[in-house]
Amino acid sequence: MTHTPSTTSSPIHTTRHIERIVHGIATQDGAGVQLTRMIGTPSLPMLDPFLMLDAFRSDQPDDYIAGFPPHPHRGFETVTYLLAGRMRHKDNAGHEGIIEAGGIQWMSAARGIIHSEMPEQQDGLLEGFQLWVNLPAQHKMDFPSYQEYPADKIPIQTESNGTIVRVIAGTTDQGTQGVIQQPLTEPLYLDIHLPAQHTFTQSLPIEHHAFLYVIMGEITLDDQEGQSKLLHRDDLAVLSLGATIQLQANETDCRLLLIAAKPIHEPVARGGPFVMNTKAEVRQAFYDFEQGLF
């Protein structure tokens, strides 16, 4: 089951609006990491090609210290973006490194990998997101790959009204291009700091699915009836299809993620850490993992 934004009679002329506002579900994953699941819940199982979005934010070590010990993946990509803290990642192919505040790791698990993600800190704030992005059927069995960049390698766009945009993937209307390249889904991933009472406008491919997540402050955006809606911290808004998005900050500065990508429009079969197109392929993934073939 997936949510598909509705179309309008002429989406090329429309500004995107809020289709629905989602509030996450508190849960835990890994070895007991406390987090909020925003996508991948009964109310929003997926937003093609986005399979899952987890948000985590805590300065209590017991909420995150156990981390995510070694576990397998196949058939999709994991995207880890940290706002605060440090995480060490390591896999069974010999890849290892540390993600720090402002850094991004875009891992394509593809045919299979076993990796771990462990906090590189004993106390302090750990905050960030993990997004799962599906892969098309013909690329699910590609070789695994990584795209990793620290904070100082992420392009920053500063606008005349004080808006600051960290461009992780995609290209802004001013031409700033992100560091992540993924032609299969053509993602846009923007971290936007918007000053109070200012606006930010961004073009989007008309048919790409998109959402925004409010990290701090409040923003205003119209719903499908044309009524102005106020989005608060930790709200996720699924956006309609359309050519542009225009965001208006409220009385205080705000920060948000704007994320979009090309839908794949293929069947999805899930089984824990594996996402394939059929149940038989999921069973094969479990068998391959048990046989040590990852």
C-alpha cells in the first residue's frame, strides 16, 4: 500500500499544496534506539519511492547508545543525515567511517550488504534522520555503493532574504547542485533555514512525489481547499503534485527538510530489512543471507 498524491486538471500551472499532515509513531529499532517513524507506518506505509523515514532526537544516552549493530539490507538505499552527534558505520565489505553533524551518507544496499551504525559518543545530543529509498527492479541486484560527504562538502546557498539552503541532492532554482547523484530516482534533498516571515520557492518535476518535515519553528502552506495551514515542529506534510512549492515562515525562524523523487511505480514486497518486488524474492534474500552470500 502506498500513498499517491492526487493530480489536478493542469498540474503544470499549480503550486503544490498540503495533501495531508502526518504525525509520527514513537518506536524503537536496532538495539533499542528510540525514534519517531514518519513514513512506514499504517497511516503512511510509503510514498513511492520513499519506503521509510525515521527521525531521532535525544540527549539521553540510554535512548541511542546501543545503536544499530550489524544487520543486512537488500533492494533499496538508506540515507543517513545527522544534525547533531556522531555515528560510526562499518560494513562487511571493509567500508568504515564516521558521519558527523551536517554529514550525509547515501548507501545503496542493492544486492546485499551487512552494516552497522553505532553512536560515536557517550553523551550529548544525537539528532538526525534515516530515509529509505526504493530501487527499481532492474537495479535491486546491482553491487552496493556509497556516497558520503561531510558537512563542509555540502553546497550552501545563501539568498538575499537570509534564507540558507544546504543542497544535499538535486538542483535549486538558483542553480546550486547537490553532492548526491542518483539518476534512478532523481532525488531532491534540501535542508532549508528560512527567516521569520520570509518565503522560499522551489520548482519541482511535476510528477515527482514530495514531502516536507519541520525541524524547527513553524511554516505556512495552503491545503487542497486553499486554506492556509500552519505546520509545526515534527510535522510531516505530504505534498500534492505540481510545478512549484512556496513556503512561508511564521513569526519565528524555521528549519525544514524538503525531499522529493521520481516514483518507481512497481510492486513492493517487504520482509524486515529486505525490500523486493515479490514475496519469492524476499524469501530468496533471507535464504541468501542465511547462506552467507551477502
